[in-house]
Amino acid sequence: MKRETLAWLASSKRFTGRFEQAIGRQCREMSISRVAEMNRLSWDQVQRIEKNYMRDLLAKHPPSKGLRVIGIDEVSIRKGHTYAIVVADLDQRRPIWIGGNGRKEEDLDLFFNEIGPDTSKGIKLAVMDMWKPFRNSTKHHAPDVQIVFDKFHVLRHLSFALDEVRRSEYKRVNDKERRFIKGQRYTLLSNRDNLDMNGKRALKLLLKANSRLHKAYLLKESFGQLWSYNNPTWARKFFENWKEQLRWSRLEPLQKFAAMIERHWDGIISYCHPDNKVSLGFMEGLNNKIRVIQRRAYGIKDKEYLQLKVLTSFLPDAKNDPH
């Protein structure tokens, strides 16, 4: 007996393709439990439908074979230092791979082995943090690559240094001065524009009460200017002037930060080249999106499900795809 394939019938054979797409789109905004409740389906049915939807979405939008610029970052999968690596195509502004069982060199090797040597050798730019195993793996598989260290990871190190200054000052000063520092970690480390009136007032009092914290704060705020230069010579002059302000300051955490920048200067200054002005904020945004996905999928230990959620997170909705 001959069977006719019905295009409108979904892979589950119990629902239409249009219904599965509607469920898949709802799952992009809501938890599986909420979607199941709204549509009077079981949790397992919704997850199965969503996975079919995401697989279909990936099949319609395969990663480019002509990779030029990639971003590499680590993501925390579970508590207890369990990591995976996520790789994004920064030209297309989308994640294209998530895998590995940690953040070692051999974990990133898995990505390059999967895309193959021809695609790997075509990669010209890689944005990453200053983690050496990422650098080693990338340079081994993509010999012509230019490494750019991610601005947001660098600035995070600077925020840690400022927080160390805050803690050391809290121990050093007397009780009267200590009251201005106590409980102001968020105030000190936040972008000033994000503070409310009370936060700005507390910050002003804190900086007025402690000259070392004031100097450290101003140095932290000014450092971001480094990424605005298009000429490496001018960027170097800026950094030398910035370091000069650290002399005799007794701000040891910032001096250690400056030494770290010196050691990784080539990967930081490479962003000054006009051809290397890629979006440094995309990987930070992707990491934030992954955290949202993890919160919404709390308790789900299905590794494939998390991979599909991440890889489809920046793909266009299939709403207008013909079915």
C-alpha cells in the first residue's frame, strides 16, 4: 500500500506542523511548564515538540562554511565549576557551537575538528578572554588568526582590582571612615549612569571620604578609553599615561592589573586596527542570554536541549516559513 506524505503533519504525527511551530515559538519566551499549562499538554510533549522545532530551525539556518570572525567564551553549566565552551560567528551574530566538558585546550579542539581544517584556516579574527588554552587551540588550528582580547573580560579584571582596593581600605581606615565604605560594593563597581539618586549621593560621599578609592575609581572609569583608538601608537601613549598615574599611589591591585595588560598587550592593541573593529559586546550579550535560558530551564539536565536552546537563541523566528 502506498502512503502519501502530508507536509502539514508534524514529525510527532499527532499535531500539525503549524501547531508545533506555535508551541515552539511560545517556548522561546516561556518555560516548558507554562506552555504545557496554557495548551493542556504534558511537560514531555511540550519538550519533545520544542526540540523538533529547534532542530528544524537549525536545519533551515546552518552555520556559514566561510567563517571569518569568531567569538569564544566559557559558560557555566552547573555549580561546581562545570563549564562548556560556546563559539559564535560574529559576522552573522549568532552562536554556532557549544560543547566540551570544560575549558581546556582539547575541549576547544573539538570545535575546530568538527568544522574541519579548511573552514578553520579561513578564520582571520578570534575574540576571547585571556585564557591561554583558548589561545593555543585557536592558533594551532587557524594559523593566520589575529587574537583580540575581549574588552568586557579585561574590564571585569579591572573591577576585581578596584574591589580589592575597597576591601583593603576598609581594613586600613578607622571606624569613622569605614562607615562610608561599608555596604557600597555595588555603588562603587556600577556604571555611574545606572545608579539612582541615593546611589550617586553615596558614591560622592565615599569618594570624598577616601582619596585612594577616589583615585582607583577615576582610573577604572578612564581605562575604557583605550578601545576608542584606531592608532596603536596613540593607544600606547594613553596606556603609559594611565600607568604613570599609578606611581606612588600604593594601589597594588591596580598595579598588578597594569602588569597583566602589559603581558597581554598584543591581543588588546590588535583591536585598534580598523579591520578588527568587531562587536566586542556580542559575547557578553550571549552569555547573559544563556543565563536567562538556564534560569528558565532550571532543573533540566538534558544536554542536547541546552545546546539547541543556545544555538537557536539568535536565529529568526520560523513564523513566516512555509509549511
